[in-house]
Amino acid sequence: MLLDYNKLGGLRFGLLGLAIMICLFLLLPILFIAALSFGSSQWLIFPPPGWTLRWYEELFNDPRWLASAFTSFKIAVIVTLFSVTIGFFAALALNRGQFKGREALRVLFLTPMILPVVVLAVALYALFLKFNLAGTTLAFVISHVIIALPFAILAIGNALEGFDKAIEDAAILCGASPWQARLKVTLPGIKHGLLTAAIFSFLASWDEVVLAIFMASPSLQTLPVKIWTTLRQDLTPVIAAASTLLIVFTLILMVLAAFFRKEQKQ
């Protein structure tokens, strides 16, 4: 029995070591990018010969980078509003509704999560070309809502499953209409799920690059597309500075999402 415990202990340390190696493999490139953004060399050289904030100054003083960041933020906010609104009604129908084809509809809503993004991008690009929408804000919003909606539906659906429907029924018994009860009782009761859905919807649009490349035009580029196009033309450390800020902002939102999920479980 003692030998068995020793084997289990060795296996545990082996799995811990493997997990640490995988985390380092995933995180080290991100740390290298952050280090390069503070390097004094005008090229992406590691280790940096010195340290400077010059590249961040250039980033914030370049109107093209600021315009791309504003475009990303504007599109992500619009996508978040549409995704959470549609996701709430869709999750409500999928969780509370009793109709034929409900599971097939659920699968349809979640399909963008498993469909290769490049396939979706090519299909949407061909569709938008037909309707003269390619390179417009509307094309960005529609395409990003498609990939953000599954995250909203899952987050809101999980919140609805944890919400006691008897509270909603009690509000109806007290004189509220079904939709008044849902909007004034259920909606505040699942606010943590709504916030989680909003954060993941925002990130799905904010970090998206494949669809954005197909939807972009010379006058309309999101921040990930700007990073991609600049990387193909020049290896300036400004790219590392923009990438670092993008990663930091994403991490902050991910921490907030984890906090809201923890609050929801409590």
C-alpha cells in the first residue's frame, strides 16, 4: 500500500511538472512580446539592448493606431449590445420554451464555436460582396455578432438554469405580466450572467482577426488587423507595444469575467 502511495505521489508531481511546462510554453511568448515592447532597439531583438518607453509614445502619438483602436472598441461595444440582447431572448427560448426543434436550434446557435473561422469568413465575405457591404461597419458588426452570440447564449443560459423560476412565477401571481416578470425580476436576478456574456462577447469581437481581415478596408481597420498589416510591412517594436496593451486589456476583462462567474455561483 505504501508503494501505491509513492506511485501516486510520483504521478502527481509528474502531472504538475507537465502542467508547469505547458503553461510556460504558452506564456513565455507573451512575456517576450511584453519585453520587446520596452526594448531600445528599433528592431524586434531579444534580449533588448536597453529599455525605453519610446514605442508606447509613438503608438499613442500615431493617429492611425488610435483610429484602429477606436474602431475596435466601437465595433466591440455595438457587438456586445446586440449579442447580449439577442442572447437573452435566445437563451430564454432555449431554456424555458417547449417547442419542436428546440435542440436543433440550440445546435444552430452554437455552430459558430466549432466551425472553422476562415470558412465562416470566406462565406460572409462572398455574401457581403453581393450586397455591397464589404468593408463597412455593418459587415464587421454582423460577422462579429455571429461568433459572439454563442458565448452570450451559454453564459446567460447557465445563469437562467441557476435562477429559481418560482420567483418569476410569484411575480406573475402578484399581477405582473409574464414579460414584466422576466424583465423586472428575472433580468436583475441573472445580472452576473449578463455581465459575463457582455465581457465574452466584447472579447470575441475585440480580439478577432480572421473575420476582421476579410471585412477590413483601407479606411476601416480594427486594431488586430492593423497589427497584422504592420507586421507584414515592418518589424517595428510599436507592434509589440500595441500587442502588449491588447493582451493586458484582455486579461483585465478575463479577470472580471472570472470574478462575475464566482459571484454567480455564490
